[in-house]
Amino acid sequence: MRVLSVNVAEPRNLTLKGESVPTSIFKFPVQGPWRVDQRGLAGDFRIEKRRMGDADHALYAYPHEYYASWQAELGEVPETLGYFGENLTIEGLIDTEARIGDVFRCGSVRMQVTQPRIPCRKLDARVGKRFSGVFLRSRRVGFYLRVLEGGELCAGDTLELLDRDPGSPSIDEFVRVSHFDYWDIEGLEGLLAARDLMPTWRELLNDKLIRARGADGWFGMREFEVIAREPESDDAISFVLRCARGRSLPSFEGGQYLTVSYRSTPSSPLIHGACALSGDPRDGHSYRITVERLRDAEGQKTNDLPSILHRSLAVGSTLRAAAPNGPFTLAAVAEDCDSLVCYSHGIALAPVLSLIHDWAAYHEQLPLTVVHADAPHRHRRLRAELADLRRSHPQMRVLLQDLQETTGYGIEKGLLGRSLGAAARPFAFLAGPPIFVDTVREALLGVGLEKRQIRSRLGTLTR
């Protein structure tokens, strides 16, 4: 481990949103031994007070190993060492190895790792594009040091590790948990257990831990890895997801959805959307989501979230998701209900399948009828799963309405009557495109059901 370059700032102004702002991010190598005290490098130019304290930002170190990867991603060669605003360009100590609280001697200077670098808009201006988010998500951010004992250092000096808390998190782990995976209770507890954690960070992380422990499902966005891709039709696909950290997953209520965030490339815009959960809510190891890509009035594929997932989400890819949510669940069923009826159209069978799993686990004393309208050749795998559930549960009936085309949106009158039977107080769930849901709702209201006896789902929305 050694210092490749010692870099100090050349004062400049940047234009940010039409305003001239002074900056010290432009740093350049200097020759010979350089004096260091508790404020950092002698003669270095500093503009702003640090929120976490100037002394804990005395020096910023950045691994030279990252330069090549950024060169490839940015499409240009960094002008010189110090390009990312670092005081020390180092070699042999990357973010997965450096730990909070590590004490090093370099030259005659003794210094301690305090925290990762969290980038600001000035890094965007330095690089000439929106980059700070990409930089942070990469977790190749480098780290700050406080000066415990001043002295001199220069390029070529070695970094000698003097003290380390072996239980302290690496810089990479610190960024992962504090900025992305703050659902991770174990990870937060690990950060808070660090011997040399700064008081300000301890307060912030403890607040996140309290919120994570009290969250319904989990706090924030959780990273998932795709472990299976299962085509349902030309336009519909199911993805099986597991926690990217290998942790177990909480159960959810059948009929709920995942709010997903996804980037097809590190620099792509973040897109969001709700995806139906279609698997067993009590699996504990994986979730399954099912999506159908949309087409416009001319039949062209659109650029919405399902379409982007359909064409670019492969096995091994990752995405992030909030905890399961949504009111299309058995919790809506009235206490005096004496039977359940689910009406679905096409790919909207997916959320109904998870609803059936919940019914089988908690409400099998209520007779269940599933009425599904679809073209016989479409979504065969989901229909086969429906048939398997029917064979396992004698209290469940399945009535199929085969559509020759996907433009049929009603339920035949005779089939509607059979689905309700002699039930005095049925409760109905409707899932499908708006015209199907509206048509079936009007038919149910026409035979005497009240609005409170109907819960519906329009694609990814509920009402």
C-alpha cells in the first residue's frame, strides 16, 4: 500500500444552475514532502464547512485502481491524478479493504479512516455530466481521514497499518448499508457496533435502525437478484427474485404488489412501477412478479417499466423494490361473507394466484370460485398452476371462459350465475383491464351485490 500522488487544490469557480460557485475539487499533484496538520495538506484550498466536521475530512484518499474502470465508463481519460478531488491518490487499498477506524502511518503522519466520500453536485460539474449518483451507486467512492499526528508525507510513501478494529465495516459495506440497504437490520447493527464510528453517523444510523425494526415488510428499497425468467406469453413474463444479500423474505398478503425501481445500465434513468406478486406469500426464499408489456394504439411496444423489464432483465440481473403493498387482499372481506368469487382476465390471473394461496392458508372454510377469461392458448403455465391448486383444494371451483380473441371482456350471463350460486353474502375480487373490471362490476351490481362486496384491481392499480 502506498501513495502514488499528493494533490492540492487550485481555486476555481464553477457555474451551477447559472450561479458562479467557488470550488476546491480541481486538484493537481505536487512534488516533494508536503506538510500535513489536523486541517489537512498545508496550502490546500478548502471552500465549505463540512457537515460532519472539518477535522474528520482532513484528507481524502482515492484508490488509483478505480481510474481504469471510470475511464471505460466515462469514455475519456482522467486528466491527471487527483481527478476525483482526492488529496491522496493511493494504491493497494480499495474500499472493500479499508475499514472505519483504520489507523495508518504514512511518512511521519499518523491518520485514521473516518467515513466514505459522499459526492455532491460539484463532482458532476468536474466530470461534465450527471455523475455523482453513478459514483455513489458504484461504491467506489474512496474515504476521508482525520490526522492524529501531523508531519510530512510525499508520493511513494507506504501506508503502514497500525491499528484496526476487525469488527468494523469496510468503506464499501458502510456505503451499501447507510445509503442503499438500510432495510438491513443486521447490517445497521454491524455499523453501529464499530468502535470508531463518528457520533454524527451513530445518530443517523441509529435512527435508520429504529425505522427498519418498526417497518412493515422492510424499510426503504431492497435489492433483489433475478434467479429465473419464466415466459407466460409473447407479451407477459414472470421473474423469480431472491434477496441479493441472501436473507429470508417476509411473507406478504396475497394480491399485493412490489413497487420496483430499475436501471437497465448504471447511467440509465431510474424507472419505477408496480408489479403483481404471483407466487406463494409464505415462500420465504423468493418472490415471483409477473408483468405484461404494453402496446400503443398502433400495436407498437411501449417504453414503460414492464416493457423494459421484459427486454432487458435477465437471470443474474438486479433491481430494487419496496416492501409488498396494496389493498387487493383478503383483509377486505367482510366478516359476514359466506363465499369468495374471483374474476380475472388474461395475465391478471397472476395476482389472483397469490390470493388463492392466502385463501388456502387462512380462509379455506369459505367456498372459493375462480372465474377466468382468456384465450385457450395464452398463459398456459399460469392456468396449469391454477389447475394444480384446484386439485389440492376441494372447496375451490374453477370456471373457465375461453376467448377466441383477447378483445372479449365480459363474463357470460350463465357463467356469472353459476359463479355466485346460492351464496347469500358473496365477496367478489375483480382483476383485469379496465373494461373487463367495469363490465363485470356492473353485472354484479345488477344481480344485487353491493359496492362494499366488490374489490377490484386495474392492472397495477386498485380501487
